Amino acid sequence: MLDRLRRWRAERFEARHPFPESAWAEARSRLPLLASLDDQDAQRLGRRAWRFLHAKRMSLHPELIQSTPFDQPAQLALAAQACLLTLGWSDDDHDEAFSGFHEILILPDAFHRQVEEMDEFGVVHAYEDERAGETSHQGPVVVAFPDLMESGDFSGFNVVIHELAHKLDMGNSLDVDGFPPLPRDIDPKEWHRVFTAVWDDLQAHLERGDTPPIDDYAATHPGECFAVCCEYFFTAPDALDAAYPDLYALLTRYFGQQPLQRLPGRQDL
């Protein structure tokens, strides 16, 4: 009965909102991250992104409305980068994972927040933090337009994936802690062990004055470590696998995907 209801809802949605094949093809042509998908994954992702666009608001800041083209392919491209995280999950799990927000807000530029943090000695430090994106429990996902334009390739940077990874992280808490809800086949102890090893290695690099193998922003907070590693998993999987193969293997199980196989030049290997 439940499967029949799902099929009925899917058919009803498709009848009301026919999938825009040409717009999706244009969206894929604009972003290497989407162009690298095989046909089966591309169709699955495109249709999920199309439903995502009808479930969430995509809002441009007033300063961007007149100057920024945000056509249907651009909207699909943004939604697809968000839905790429859950491409290996069922529709129900995808819906549940992203149930904690209803809007993606695009700002003209990076923005600033006053931040207070307590160090290991109990001293509170206040500073101004420049951010490319932001999210909170039940709040919108906020991204800066210039950083959105730099996302979508295989550089290891993707502000959409980063912020949506925070939403996954918040699936079992009010804040980000690097410990999202896990599938049954992943032991929380294993998750903690693998991420702790990555965290310790990042800290050791910084203490020695060395450049870490991934963006050093991952060393600022466990939640940021998870989000940055998600960026690398999808957009620089070779770098993540080379630096932390245990983590790459763990994330293939968590996401149900093998991004290494999508890298340009590797599809035919």
C-alpha cells in the first residue's frame, strides 16, 4: 500500500511538473561535477533535484535579482549539488535528511559574523568571522554568490555541499558536531575512530607548521572537519583517498557512492 501511494504521488507530481530535460542537460553542461555522472545517476539526480526545487525555496538577495541570471538550469544546478549528497540514499531517507530547512538564500557576497569561542583554558575570544555560507537548525541555508559560482568542479571546494553536509550533521542534534545519524552498517565507534585519526593528523600538521593534505579549515571544529571532508569526497576524492584512505572508504559506505569512479579520465578505467 505504501509503495502504491509513493508511485501515485510521483506520477501526480510528474503530471503537474514535467521534468525539464533540456534545462537539466544545460545544467549538466555548466558544471563538471554534474557532467561526470553516468546516464543512470544523472537521470536519478536530475529528477530528485527537480522535486527538491518544488519543495524548497531558492531566494536571491534583492541586490542580485536585477543583475544575476538565475534561470531554470542554474536553479537545477544548485539543487543537484545539494542532492548529490543523498544520491545513494532512498527517496525517504533523502526527504528526512533535508527536512530541517525550507530555503536556500543566496547573498551578493561573503558576510561577517561576530563569534565568541572559549579556549582550553576557559578564556573567551571574540572575533569577526568572514563566511561563504551558513546554516543553523531549522534555519535556511545561506551561501554567498561568488562562492556558489566557484562551486561545481573538482577543486575540493563546494559551498553547497559544505552547508548541506552541516544539515546532515544536524539530523540528530541542534548543532554540528561531526557525528550525523549513521546507517546500521556503520558502527559509531568506527566513525569516531576514523574521524579522530583524521582530526589528530590535521592538528599534528598544523603544530609542525606543515600544510595539511586537505583544507586546514577542517581543523577548526569537528563539524567543519566533517563538512570539509564531504566537499573533498565529492569534488576531490583522489586527494581525500590519497591522504585518508580509511575515511574515503568510510564515506563511500555512508553515502553509498564511489566518486573516484566519476573523476574525468577514470570513467573508462
